[in-house]
Amino acid sequence: MLVTMKEMLEKAKREGYAVIAPSIEGEACMAAAVEAAEAHRSPIIINVRINAFDDKLPFYIKVARRWAEVADVPVAVNLDHGKTFDENCRALYYGYTSIMVDRSALPYEENVAQVKQMVDIAHAMGVSVEGELGELGWAEGSTKFSVNQKSAEKEMDQTLTDPDMAKDFVERTGLDFLAVSLGNKQGGFYKDPNFVPHIDFDRLVEIRDKTNIPLVLHGGSGVGVENLAKACRMGICKVNVGSELRANAAQKIIDDPVKAKRWAFQMCKEGYREALDKYFEIFGCEGKAD
């Protein structure tokens, strides 16, 4: 069933779990995500970037909505990292049920003003809104986060989400969910495969208590099972995961290119699903669709 993230994540907040939000790169990923959610009896959020499919985006959003409509578990279709007014408006026009208004790179007051503007528009259309506060940064190619953990933590402290600012941000914008920076990075893998980022759980609890809305963690790949499970019990209600899922899907093709000439769709779907399956138990959302 097609739903908004608001009804989905408010339930997750009440019951103390998080919903997985996989990054979608094509119909094979959509199929894998929805089928996995049905198998685990879990809600799921299909994350689609506005530039992921270029001029084919309207078609793929129709496909995503159709997958959601025929699923027997709750499915939301969410715009991930909408960076501009144009992107956000296009997402509303194409039929996303939730949008992310990401203005986190702007000065604080501009972030507030632009998010508030889109919240007013989106809410009038029955669409829920996610914003971002703090600097999440990018894991891919980052050595400074895996060489010296103490110095890395000190450096990261300057970019983490401030709890008092988060409270002000939520009150002034009226948004539904807030993506927060707690010490991990997004968009790739840490160069040291054994490195596990330090997550500031005390900060998470303070933000949770001061904002009282569902919180979002971007960059789920490489955070570590214990960190993820703990975060999902302490106020994180949505976790974005992408790099690991895409890498596993691609590896299927790399391992057997001959077979892939005929069965690429199925192989991608299997690889994506294999990496996705473990997260339902970790996030605590298994069985929460019923």
C-alpha cells in the first residue's frame, strides 16, 4: 500500500524501531526492496534521487508508485536529497509521497527559510517533509576518518547537529522529520574496512528529546551492526542505506558476466536483496507491517 513517511515513521517512533530506506537505482532495486519488505512483513521507504533517472524519472516514479500500490505492506516513495526548489516541486508534481528538502549546505537562516517555504507547499498537498541539519559529509575516499579516530572525532564534533539548534529548526520550519549528523558519513565506504565510526548517542538522545519528531540517519553502510541497532532503539526512525546494496548488486554481474548478458535484471535484484535482508532485524522493523 502506498503511504506517506509521516504515518509510517510516527508509528516507528512510538514503538522504538526504524524503517529502512534503500537507495533505488532502477526497477530491479524497486522489485528487490518491495519483495524483501513483504517477506519480512515490514514497512519500507523507496528513496529515489531526482537526478537518478534523468528524463526517465516520471516513468520510474509511476513504476515505484505502482510497486507500492500493489504491495501488501506500507511503502513510501521518498525524494532523497532534494537540493533546489525546482527539484522539490518536480517531485511533488511527479507523485512522491514524501520529499527531503536538503538545504544543509546553506547558512542556517537560509536553511530555515527555504525548508519552511517547501513545508508549507508540501503539507498543502498532503506530502511529508524531511530536512537536514549538520554536516554529514561523504565517506567515499575519506582517509581522515579511518587513520586517527581521536583526531577524527574532534574534527567531526564541529559538524555534528546541535540539539538546541535542532529544536529551533523544527519549531520554525514545521517539518516532519530531521536528518541528523552524529559522527558517521554517507555516500560510500570508509577506506579502512575495519573502521567503525563513533556515534554520539548522548547527542542523539538530547536531539530526540528536544525535537520530539522522528529522526533520520543517512549513511547506514559501514556504521556497524551494534551502532545501528542501538541508534534505532534511541530515536532514529529511518536509516538510509545505498552503497552496500549497490555494490552487492554490481558484484553479481562482475562475478559472472556471461550469465549477466541474459539474466542481468534478476542477478542485480538478487544481489541487492541479499544485502538488504539483514537490515530488517537490525532496525527492529521486521513484522511491523502487521
